[in-house]
Amino acid sequence: MERKSRGTYTLRRLFPSLSDEDLHRFQENSSIIRLKKGQNLFISGDTPRSIYGVANGCLKIVRESQEGESVITRIVRAGQIVGIREVFGEFKYSRTSVALKDSEVFSIEKTIVLDLIQRSPIVSLQFMKIFCYELARLEKRIESDLYRPAKNRVASVIYELYNLFADDGAQSFEPPLNRRDIAELADVTPETVSRAIADFKQAGIMETHGSSFTILDSISLQNEAEER
């Protein structure tokens, strides 16, 4: 894991409502962490010292099951923030964060974040908006698990992976996740994932070759992903 004292990447998309002055202070007190695929950003049980904004790449958040197996609970994409709950709640990480591909992450020191929140109502409002976004995301996932057919949830995960890992204009991609990982993200069984993929292949939406996916009809896949 390589650290650099000051990043050259903008924080604007991570904190779109902040003034130039506050963004500059964030940048002055942040660093860029460069992660290779498979490296950890933080580990379950660590004490949080920063919040993290993904500038490039993506991370997976995993928890350890009682059997000692890793279960994926979330994918964090570029432009998203992780670690706020632990910093504000003052408790240790209950999950581990792993880079799914080479990634660059802004690390903003906890003390700077808390100081700006105390001084600036605008900064406080920005973090409230981030909290509201995360709450809406969790509610959407709960509703999806309760009301959406399993096939559509599988389509949603595959469509997200397609957007994350396919090169611009490419139909084929190979996500660093297996069928079991996709099942965990969709909250279904691996057998359900296999059946859904078989249906999508029969409908001419995709093809698979080993761990590689070829999306033949991205519009139909998106429609499946968004269907309620």
C-alpha cells in the first residue's frame, strides 16, 4: 500500500456542496492511498483514524461469517465514501475492505473532519446528506430483498459489475468475483444465480465463458435490473 502526502485528485465529486476553502483544507490534510488489487484498506477490528473516499477503482466490504468465511456485503465505487459511520460512532470497523482492482483512495484525517463539522454548518449539512444517501441505499436494498424477484436482483448485480469492470464500449468483462460472490450481493443462493444466468442466456441477453461475461443486450439487462 503506497501513501502520498498530498493527492492531485479533486474532492469535488465526493463533497459537491463544500466551498473551495473547505475543499482545499480537506486536500491539505488528506493523502492518497494506492491499493493494488487484493490489498486491504482496513481490517475488521481496526480503530478508525480517517474517512475514505474512492477516487478511482472500487472496493468490496466483507464480513467474516461464524464459519470463518468472507461474505461480501457491499461494493464501494469511485465517488463514494466509506468509514463515516465508524468515525462518528467512535467504534471499530466490523468489516474488512479489500480492493477489487487497482484503486486510489482519499484518506482524510478524522481530527480534520470532526473539526470542520464543529466549525461549519455547511460541512455538517454535507455529511448529513451523505448519511441520508447511505440510509436510502440500505432501505432500497432491504426493499429489494423483500419485494423484488431473485432473478431481477441477480441482473442488478451483474449490471453493476458490467459498469464497473467492462472497458468503455466493450461487451465482455471478467469480474474478480465468482458466482458465490454474486449470490451474496444479490442475497440469493448460488443455484439461483446459475438459473438466472441460464435464463438470460436463453433470452439472448448475455453469454458466459468460464468466469467471463459477454453482454449481448445491455438495454435488456438494465431493464431486468430495474424491474420491480
